[in-house]
Amino acid sequence: MANRSSSDNPKLRILTRLSQALWTVARFPALALLVLLKPFASTLLAGAALLCFLMAFFFKWTGADPRFPFWGMLSISIVLALALFLYEALIVLLSRR
């Protein structure tokens, strides 16, 4: 009885190569789109996060409106910063081989 590994199976090798080729074909257009939109997305997300952060503290310190949602504004700025982090992580994920 021969000890055969799964890499000896020609159908499995073909399926593996085909899936690698499909992944490459699918990820290149997505990566190109993300890289092209990166300056706009980075500026928009980082700017909005900074603006929300600064506005939250500005309205908190001035006391303009006691009903101002301070923690809500801070959480929005954190979510925007995390969205920027995830955007850049997706670019790194798609650019790996």
C-alpha cells in the first residue's frame, strides 16, 4: 500500500491552481480601486474623525448645550478612525501574495 499525500492528487493540484488564479484575478481590480480611492478615503475618514473629536471637546468645554451628545461624538470619531484602519488593512491584505 503506497503512502500518498494529498499533493500527489492531480485533481487537487488543478483545483488549487485554479482557485489561486481566480483569487488573483478577483483581487487585482479590487486592490486597484482601493489604492486609487485611498487619498480621498484617508482624507475624508481622518478629517471627519478629527473634526468629530475636536467638536466634542469644544462643545463640552464651552457648555453651549447641556444635552450635547459628548460620548456619542467621541464614539463616532473612534469608529471613523477604526474604519480608516480597516481600509488600510484591507489594502495590505489584498496586496499580499
